[in-house]
Amino acid sequence: MKDHKSEQTTMFITRVTLCLLLIVGVIHANVFLHNPRGSNNRMCETNSNRNSGSRQFDSQNNDAGGYPCPRDHFDSKKSTSTMYYAKGSILPIQWTTPSVKCGDGNANCQIIIQFACNDTLKSNARDGTPTSSTDPATSQVTPALYNNPNVAVHESLDDFNKCRTRFRNAGLYIADMAAQFPTRFNASDSATFTRQNPNGVVSGLECAEERDYYPYWHPTPWRDIAVFTTLPEMCSMYQNQSQNIQGKGECYNSTGTYLPYNNPLQCTSNNGTWTVQPAWGIDPPICRQVIDIESDQGVNTFYWKIPSFVTNEQCVLRVRYNTSNGELPWDADANYSLDVVGENKYNDWGHGALQLFHHTSQNSRVYQDRSYIFAIRDRPMSVPSTATIYNLNTRGKRGNYVDTFPSLEYGFSPSILKVKLSDYVHIQWTGSDYNVNARPNSANGGPLYASGARSDRSNIVQIAGPMFDTPLSIETNTLFVNSNGDPDVALIKRLALVGQNTSTCLTQDQEAARYGVSGKYNILGSGSINTDPDNCAVLNSAGVYFDAGPVQMLNLGTFNYMSTRNNLVGTRYQKGVVIVSIPETTPAPTTVAPTTTVMPTTTATPTPSPTTSTVAPTTTVAPTTTTSAPTPAPVPSNPTTVRPTTTTAAPNAQTGTNSLAIGLGVGLGLGIPFLLVLVVGIVVTVVLNGRARSDDYNRFGTEMHAQH
């Protein structure tokens, strides 16, 4: 077999985008997922900092971030249920990016949101299970521990082995890393080595190259949900090259053995078969500007419609946040000048010598967080298929702002929920018994575990308004009513006491007698009583997980509620609002001019981008002007999934509108015949790109504040 090292470098596409680049080094930004509950690589450790930053994935985040495992403590012998979401329901995905804010004008940034279930992960995905009261279950997954239920797994061992076998993309911009690491960055290095991961450090079973670059050019188990960017002109590329709609290839020999070649030309030149995994066949990801991200009390929020095409008990969501130096061109490649942007420099720029404290590892950097395992299930039979279900969850963890940072204090997710009359609200949450025992007076209740007050508990009671802190009586409740409009007493009590077995609860007098405490204020201030497991008044007998199921909204109005345990007047608030309004009347269809007089679309062919010729070595690759991620190795011709990006500016409404306006302007300038041709081209575009899609991702898409 001939040496292809130098050949690889020249064969790779040379136009590269620094869209998602995870850099090793210190830069003051992070991304933390708050709903669904994000781990930041934590599990059941009870210390302030996580045990490992690479347990399942490379997060690059602050060690203090993340939420502990959603489990009742080991000695409780309870089996904690998994969070689940009904098909077609609306889930608020919430995250924050402390310190370096995306869209603040200081850097380019993107947020990439994806999910995967075991149907694509194929790994028996799991969070890991503690084996004893002292086991945090934080061992990093390795090939040897792959089948050990104590260890958490997301990506499959098969995908990881492919990554270790496959050549890295040698056309990628590497700055001065080759000089810093003279034995690295050969074309024959595997995809576990990147500019951001020059030593090939393994994090879980994650592929470093796939983590660092988006859209990736080989098959991945991740389905795309949304992209938010400071560069909206890149939206068409993100959508066109998403695996949702474009197949991705890899190389095998005749016996099915995986080969290292990362493009079809090298693959076939070495007796391999370039095999394209079909696209997921779902809607492209939503792509919006970061300035449009919805904020829920300062928390970035995107409302995701849970897809109807998957039912699975083992799903995970991930969010990646890239921040990139604006001086580095998006199309920098391996041949870009070694006078490196962001390099640590001592120079005279005309006003005397100055020292820059930069490093190439800071030019672009990606942070990542992932959720704990959740399930996607069929809708309950009691809920009509036409009804909308909104998920109402909790967020945050035990403690005050200082204790919890960079995570959040207790709150509801979302804190303000807007629904229509007769919609359903699925009330469900989880917590942990493994919180840090920091400043015990910063939180209330028990039970005690590992010599500390570590538990999360929440409940819901209605209050008269946002400034009120005392529950309404059951008789005056208006949020949870039955079909007659009367308070639903059973539901109200269930939400207040969260399923505790009241037959084993102790009254305040019984608690006082148990601990020999007397006097009103002594009793209320007793730490022993406050954390006693039989004190149901502070929810100590409840588990960390609670599920009220879907609750139909049968009363119009604005309704305020709170958690009695976590609402501490003057210090912190766990409050929420539900606004129930009258459903909007569907307007009558608008009459539009018929389009049947347009010339047959079969006579027109979309014109490729003029810059397509800059892509080497094959002309079947999607035009590189649309790639705002490191450009992939050439892919095989696949007319069913690879389209010229000039025809796919939609569904980015802004880009599509601008393109149409420009096209119409040119048409008018050159004459009506040209305009007619333009119209035909537009129709062809619609026809070629039209597909029967569900509205799973687009109907409830809400923009979020993303970072590049």
C-alpha cells in the first residue's frame, strides 16, 4: 500500500470554518444545561467540584458546575424514576453561558443543540449506578468497562473504535500546533487528535474531532435540533449539511472491515467501498441569530417539540457552545499563515513594545454539557392526540446563589408558562440526595445523608400573586380545577404533599417531643426537626422524583404558585406563573394568485455556487462557501441528500428573504425575461427541496441566545 500522508493533506478540502473548535486551555466561558438536568460530567459525588471532567465527554467547563445524579440516596433503597417526555409535548431547554456571553459583540459564537437515543447511540446508554453508599459512580467509561452498569455510557464502543481508526482531517487549520507538538498532526494521526486535543486525550467514548467540528463529515449518532449563531449567513450551510437531511460516508473493505480513509477518493483508491449512511430523514435544524434567544429570568430558553418519530427509554441531550476570535477568518485551513492570530506575542505596533497574553488555543473554543438520561414515550391515552402538552419542571439545586454558582438556585422551568385553555401541563421534576453540604442554613429540609443536608425537594401551592408568600386555601384555588370549575382537591393536595405517605408523618408536636424541644421559635428553628425523615411538612418523606402527569388547564387567567420548602422571603424565591388564555381562532385561508402558469420545473436546473470549484478534489461535495465548520473530506455524489446551497436558503427566513429581494432587484434591472427565469428557479428550488416533513422541530421553535 502506498504512502498517502502527503496525499491526504492535499486531498482534503482546503476551505475550513472554525465554527465549533474545542480548545485545550483556559478561557473564561462555560455552558451549563439546566433543563433537562445537566450533569457537566458529575454523577453522585457529594463534593463541591466534580470528580472528573472527562467521565463521559469533554466539557471544558468549570468543575463546580453541573447537577448531581438524579437519585434518592443509596441507603433509602428507593428506585428513582427517569424523567420522561410525551411525544409532541413542548419541553423548555434551558442553559446559561456564564462569564463570556454569546452575542455580546466580543466574539463570534454558536450554540448547537442535539439529541440522541439508543436507536442511534446503540450503546445501552445509561447514567451509571452506584454500588454502595460511598460509591459516586464516577469512573470513566473505557472499552474494558463498557458493559459495566456502574459506568455511564453515551457513545458506542463501535463508534469510538472507528474514530481511533480513521485518519484525522489534515486539511483543518491547526495554527502553530505542529511546531508545539512536532510528533503530532501527521496526516496518519487518528481523529482523536485535533488542534484542541493535540495529545489525543480520551473523554468517555467521545470522538474528539466530531466534538470539535460541526457539521461533521462522517456519521454520528446525534440528531440536530437547533443552531444559534452570530453569523446568520451560515444558516443555510448548517441546515444543508446537517445529518438530518444529508447522508454521511465512511470507508469499508470487501469483508466489512472499517478502513481509515476519510474521503471517497482515497477509499476507492485503496480497494475500499465508500458507504454512505442515509440521512435521518427529518427536518433540518432550526437556525436563528443569537439575538433572538428567549430569556426566562436570564436563562436562555428554547422550546423544543419532542419528536414523534422516536420512542425510547434511553435518550440524552447535549448543548455545545463555541466562542471564536473574530480576527480569524472562517475559511482558514491548514495552509493559513503561521503568523497566527491569537498567538502570544511581544511586538511594537507603533506605540512601543507591548506583550499580548494570547495563545492559539484561545482563538476558538467549545464548551459542552449533556443531560442525564431521559425517556421519550407515547402520549397518555387520556390526552387527545390533537391536544398540546407543555412540560413544567424544576431547575436548580440546594443552596443560595453563591453555593450553587455556576449552576442555579431553585426555580421552575419555565418560570412563566403560557398556554391555551384546555391545553395540558405535564408537571414533573427530579432532584438529588447528593448535593454539596455547603452552608446548610442556605437551604431547608432533609433527609440527612452522608452527614449532611443534601436533598432536593419541591412542591407546588397556589399563591395570590407574585409578591405573596403564603399558600391560598384549597377552597380559593383557581389554577387546578375540575370540569365543574371547582377546586380539584385531590390534585391540589397531591401537588402540595408530593405523594408522601401521610400515615407515617409526625405532627409538629410529635417532632418536638421526639427531640425534646419546646417553644414555638425553638421548634421552628430546630435543625433536627427540620431534617427529620418523618417531617412531612418540609417534604422530608418524599422522594427526589415527582410526577403529577398531564393536567388539563380548565380556567382562564394568570395564576401564581410557589414551593413552600424552597421559598425563603428576602433570600430566594421558587415561584412560577401559568398564564391561560383563550385559543386563537384559525383565520380563513387567504386567496393567492395561482402558480400553475409557471413554466414546468423539470426544465430548470439550480445553478451551483460559483465557489464550488474551489473545493478539492471532487466536485460532488456540497459547496464550501456554505460550510461554517471545518470543511469535510470529499463525500460521494448523493443527489438525494447533497444539494447546491444556493437553492436552500430557506428555512432561514431572514436569509431567504434577502436572497429573494436581491434576485428580484437583479431581475428588474436586466428585464422581465430574466425575472421569469428567476421565478422558475425559485419554483425549482421549492420542488427540489420540498419534502414531506413533520413539524416536530419547526412549529414551536423559539430562538435562543447562542455563542460562537
